[in-house]
Amino acid sequence: MTPTLAPARPLRIGPIELDAPVVLAPMAGITNTAFRRLCREYGAGLYVSEMITSRALVERNATTMRLITHHESETPRSIQLYGVDPGTVESAVRVLVEEDRADHIDLNFGCPVPKVTRKGGGAALPWKLGLFREIVTRAVQAAGDIPLTVKMRKGIDPDHLTFLDAGRIAEDAGVAAVALHARTASEFYSGTADWSAIAALKAAVTSVPVLGNGDIWSAADAERMMHETGCDGVVVGRGCLGRPWLFGDLARALGGAGAASDEPVDATLGFVAAAFRRHAELLVEFFDDEGRGCRDIRKHVAWYFKGYPVGGDTRAALATASTLAEIDDLLATLDHDAPYPGDAAEGQRGRAGSPKRPALPDGWLASRELGAEATNALADAELDHSGG
């Protein structure tokens, strides 16, 4: 039977009540303070930081300390941690709590990137049940009154699924919510997300909210996911690339408060250009460096102007501009009255890739408990102290 979508209601994660049941997924190099602030200007929800390495936080790496710093306008403050050692993750959580740096903490068990999984981290880690249980349990205890959640994938590949076991373990450990990206690590971002897995997790985890992630490109997709799976909220990643106003669409569609306007966005080229310019301005403020901010906005050009009549020369110039004045001059040449291009601007954004065999430590799949080889791989992973 297809779950029926209950009347829209705010999403509660521990003591935090969100006006809309929407979470911004952490994305490396994307969900910095500038992008989070921009998304908040359009809509409502929980806006999570880029993934932070636990060891780097404990060692107070300068880059990491910058990444966990929120703008005064950001509330609630949300930080995602990655780690493989229970003690290090626990210590990182304590830093955030004792120094009052976060109102919500998320643990990453979903990253499919080879440099993470080959050391037993990310989507590979829940395969080791005892390790997963210890990390989550110690993190929840260290968090105290701060709500702690987990984000994960279905598993390593179709033959090594972990999400149901991990969801139940996390629930028993006292997490405030669980989120599922409905793909395996082997799928990376390819193909179509398996929303039936979200429904299965919702049936298995009954005492805390279950959030769904994967293939939400529009507010209509979010409505459909919640209807088909019965999930309590949605996590949006690639769908908001070059489209931060999606959070306003989501707030309106899901019946929550917090949208910047009651009226649907009229995404003319002028509207998009203004959003792009605002993003660049916030990046300059975030980096406190105009050149660096203008360099960082370059990767967003294709996403913002997907489907719009913006010529290759203009796109190339925007992707090499080094000052806000240059950006302003280029945006002034556009036809600001050009209407929203419809299907040409819709669909997938960001990386997709193709299915691939996950990189794992030697012997990782031989047992669901830790062996000597796995322990060595995890120790090597904790030597990674680069920020973020």
C-alpha cells in the first residue's frame, strides 16, 4: 500500500522545530556559510555545513575552524562530522557542545568518495555493526541536549545493504532523526534513487523522524517522495545547485511557513542573475577576499544559467571574472526579461558519474565485525587531518 501523505507539519528534530520539513544536504565546496545564508533568504529548513573531519576539529585545524564558524544570522546552526574512530568523534562532538558551536550535529555515514570508503569511512562504515554502534552511541552521549542525527546510504552495493540495521541501531542509540540517500555507494550519484528503501526505513524506524534524500529536483519531487514513502521530511542536495530559491518552493509546497514570498518564483533571467550576484557577494564576504570569492562562484555558473539564453562567451567570461564589478558588467548584458526556459532548466544538476566498484580496505567485507586489517585501515583514516 502506498503511504498517504499526512497534512504538512513542521519537522521536529529533538528540540528544534523547523518551519518546513526540509534539510540542505552537506556538499563539499558548496554548502559554506555564503550558500547557506543565500538559501535561507529564500526559504526555511535546516542548513547543514560542509562535512567536517573529526580529527581536524579536535586538532583545531585552521581551515576546519573557519568552516564551523556560522554567521550571526544562522539559526539553528548545523554541522556535519565525519570520523571513523569512536573516541575522536566523541571528542569532536564535545568541542562543538562545550564551545557552543552548534545547535544540531549530523554524522556522515553516506559519503561514497573512494578516498573515504577505501579507509573504511563514509558509506563503508555501517558494514561494521559494532563500530557503527559505538560511534553513534558515544556521539549521542557526548552531544547531551544537542540533537544528533545520522545520514547514510543504502549500503555498499546491492549485496551488502546496511541501512535497515544501521537505522535501528541509530534509533536505539538515541539519535534525533535518520536520513537516507536511497543509493548504494557503488551507484555513486548515477541512475535513479530507490525511494522504496526510504519507505522500508520509515517502516523499520518508528520513534524518530526518517528523512529521504535522492533525486529531489523540484518541489513536486519532494511532495511525491513524501507521499510515496511516508517520510517525515526531505534532504535536498544537487537539486538546489544554481537554484537556492528551491527552498522557498519547498516551503510553499510542503505547507510550512518560512518562504520568502507566498507567490511562486518567476525565474526570469533577471531573477537568476540577481541570485547569482547575491551569491558572489556573500562568497566575497565569507572569504573576506574579493578575488577568492569571485573564483569560487565560477563553478556555479553552469548551474545557475542552465537552459537560459546566455552565450558561451558570456558564460566563459563569468567563469573568469575576478571582481564583482566585472560580474556586474557581464550580467548587465543579459536579457533580464528572458522567461524561465521550462524543461531546459529542469532535471539533474551536479555530478552523476557511473556505477563503480567501491574502494574498500582489504578484507572489509569478510566480516561485519572489525578484524586486524580493518582496524589498521581505520587508524590510517584518522591520520587525515585536512579541514572539511
